[in-house]
Amino acid sequence: MIAFASLLDTRSNRQVREIWDWLEIHCGLAGIRTTPLPHFSWQSAESYDVSLTRPALEKLASELTPFGVMTAGLGIFTGKEPVLYITLVKTGKLLEVHQRIWETMTPFAQEINPLYAPEQWIPHVTLAYQDISPENLSCAIKDLAFLPIEMEMVIDHLAILFQSEGKDGVLAQYALSPTENGR
């Protein structure tokens, strides 16, 4: 799997890792450790033509300026395999960048994940997945719901993340331009 994402800044990364540690120690939730990079995804697919996505993403990043995002509490994607996450506030800028990424990268995708399509996308930072049961989800919610999970972060890059055969990491990372349209 390949995803276009933004890694969290140092402070937010630390906060999310502290929550992951707490969830593992107190609730037995360790499934998130299979993807140990705190981030939020813009788009994902089984594969992309990486020789074309790299220059396209680099060009797009050069046309975008850094911007801020804020968290808005907890959420749960329900179903057979629930996901516990921190919601990001959908601002005009966040939605604009997402739309541009979607339009730019979709032509290079094979088996794109439709949950990242603009009309369905819920921007989030995953806290727990894969090993959630009714008992450990209850454990997580009963304490986390009463904690202020407030983060403000600056999105200053776009990254290509991969996960394949038990390995994951960053294929490439492109800084957003500090000035409008790279000028």
C-alpha cells in the first residue's frame, strides 16, 4: 500500500506516541505499532506509478504554502474492524489541499481507497486499529474521552508512505514552499 500523507510535527508526534503508549499499557491496544509513524493520510491506494507520482507531488508541494490544522476530539470508524482516531478540523485550506492532491495523484493510482475521496474523507490521526475489541475500546474511551486532546500543527510537507510485507516507511518527503506558488 502507498499513501500520500503528512507526518506530524515534533510536538504532536510526541503527544500521539504518548497516547499510543498509554493505550498499550492500560488497554492492551498495540495494533497501531504496525504503522509506527504518526501522520494523517490524504490519499491511499494499493499501488501508484511512483516514477510519475514523485515529480507530480514535488511540483504540487512547491505550489503550496505551509498551513495550520487543529484537532477536534476523538472519533470511531465503526464496523468489523473499528478504528479509534483523533479528528482534524476540516478547514477551507485543508479541503483545498486535499482536493488538489486528489486531482493530481488519482490518475497514477491502482485500486485507490474510496474512503479518501473528497466527498467521504474524514481527516484523522489513527490511535488504535487491528486489535480493537469491545473491552479494550471501552477502556480507551472511558479515559480518553475526558482528556483534552488538543493539538495545533503546521503542515509543511507532503510525504509518500509505504507499507509492504511487514515493512513501512517514507519513500519521499517534499517541503511546501515558504512563499505562495514557490515565489
